[in-house]
Amino acid sequence: MADFAPLDRLDGRVAVIAGGTGAIGLACARRLAALGARCVLLYARKSAAEAEALAASLAGGSHAAIAAEMLSSTSLRAAAAAVRDRFGAVHMLVNSAGRTQPVPAGDLEALGDELIDEMLAVNFRGVFATIRAFAPLLKASGDGLVVNISSIAGFTGSGSNLAYVAAKAGIDVVGDALARVLAPEVRVLSVSPGVVDTAFVPGRGPEFNQKAAATVPLRRVGSADDVAAAVQACATTLRYATGTRIVVDGGRHL
């Protein structure tokens, strides 16, 4: 059994990043690769050539990009088998894939049934299905880690839309349950950002970020690398942590 002592390096470890070609996923891959991890970028929206070029741009070598549809358990299991065949093991899974659409919380009619179903499928079911597909490999490593990129929306009730809020709250609570049942072979953590300067939320740009920054105690919105730094900490210095939430929002939730 692992002793969960802090690590300085991740040499010999394999990290799978779902949504690995997105801003936060790629930032995580860059940090983990710089510490010696071999990274697998799971992607769905980019072309194979684009995804493979991003994997090739990471520090070190022996990285890969594998197509995987987060809403298809068959696709996810095939991706897990491909990782097993190529790398032999998985030590870390970062769930950074997701989608949202802004809907004012007070506009109940605008949050239709179809959008609710989509938000829960993409941001909850897809994350759970990814964990389910890779759990055997993570457990077999004897020292596995799942990091779910969540959101302060999951505990503040304020986010891009109420279905997204529900999905993030759900994955946080289910993450706690998984931390119990997958221990001691696998740790499970949530990293919860606030506003992050990426294109994740449609329609939010520099003007929104400037206004949001004025409400953040640390007076700026987050970056993808801020989130990636927290994921790196989960893998290296915070190794005696499981079943909890790491908030990285500059104090926006206060």
C-alpha cells in the first residue's frame, strides 16, 4: 500500500486527462509532464492531428492523444483499454471535460428540460462514466488519484446555470462517496475554481472578467494555470488528502 508521502516528481506515472485539449486540461498536462508524468489527452472536439500535436508539445516524451466520447461508456472503456495496452497502467485521472451555457438563475423558463438533461449528462454522467471506465486501472496501480475539476458553483449555488450548479454539486458529493469506496488504492479530490479566464462559458470575455475581478478579494480572476497548479498539488504535496474540495477562486466565494 502507498504511504502517501509527498512527492517531488511524477516520473514513471501515467496521467489521463479527460478534456485534455481544453484550456484547463492542457494546463494540467503541461504541469504534470514537466514533473515527469506521461500524459494521455482524451479529446472529442479537436481533430486527431490537432490533439496529437498538443500531446507532442508536452515536456518529455511518450505522451498520447486518444479520442473518447464522454457520453459513451463504450467509447470510454475502449479508451481505457487503449491506455492499458500502450502504457500498462494509470496512476492519475483528471476530469476536466465539460460544457455549459449561461442562463440567469431567475429565468426558470429559459432552463428547459433539454438543457437540464444535457448539463447533467455532460457534467455529471460523463465524469462518473470516465471514473468508472478507468477505476480498475487506477486501483491496480495501488496509488491512484482522481481529480475532478468542479466549481464553486457546486457549493455556492451561483453559476452559469442551475443545472450546471446541480451537476457540480453532485459530482462533489459522489466524489466523497468514491473516496471512501475506492480507498486506499485510489484518492478522490475536487478542485473548485471560480471565474477562470478561458472560453469555457460562452459569451464571457474581458469585460465580464474585469467586472468579476473587482468582486474577488485577490482582485483578479483565475487562470487555467491556477487550476492546474492545484491539480499538481493534489498529485504531489497534498497526498494525504482525499474526499475533500480544494477551492482555488481568489476568495470569490466569500
